[in-house]
Amino acid sequence: MELPTKTVVLIAGDAKYALPQANITKTAPTAERPLKSFLAKTNVDAKKSWRMVYDGKRIRDLFEAEGQTHTIYNLFCAETKQECVIKGEALGMTIPEDLTFEPVAKIEVRS
């Protein structure tokens, strides 16, 4: 079953997200998206699930994790890896052979 995702605004320099400057949009700021920020996709529920990160051409990452995942690419979340593979195939993409499926380690954020 596909799990919900949403678009959020992330602000550069925020230690919570450790954002690289290269990902920041160069468009004029708005009330919804302040200067030095950008839009990102994130999962709504932080429960353990499979997450597939992809662009219009290929699957960039596929992993199982809990917590929040933020990406500037498209994000598909599901209960199983197979659901992600099926979604990728439906979009005309395959999983690259060099893509590993290591569990993602939790990252401790220090302020």
C-alpha cells in the first residue's frame, strides 16, 4: 500500500536538515518559501517503511528506514520493497544494478 508523502519547505543552514547550498533554489523568495530555502518531498508517517527516491529518468535510491526522509527528488513510500519495484516499473524505470539496499543508519543531529 502506498504511504502518503508531502512537499515541505527546508531552509539552508538549518542543522536539522544539513542542507548543501547547491540544492537551494535561485528564484525569488515568497511568504511560503523564504530566501535560501527550497521545496523537498518527505514522508508523512515516520513509521518504518520502504522509500524509493527517483527522478524522471532513474531510481536514485531504494531503502527501508524509519523517521523522516527529505529529498529534492520524487519520493514514493510503501510497506514493502516489492511495491516500490512495481511502482518503478510502472514509471518505466528499473533499479540500477549498483544500487545497494543497506538499512539507513540513524543520524544524530547536534545543535
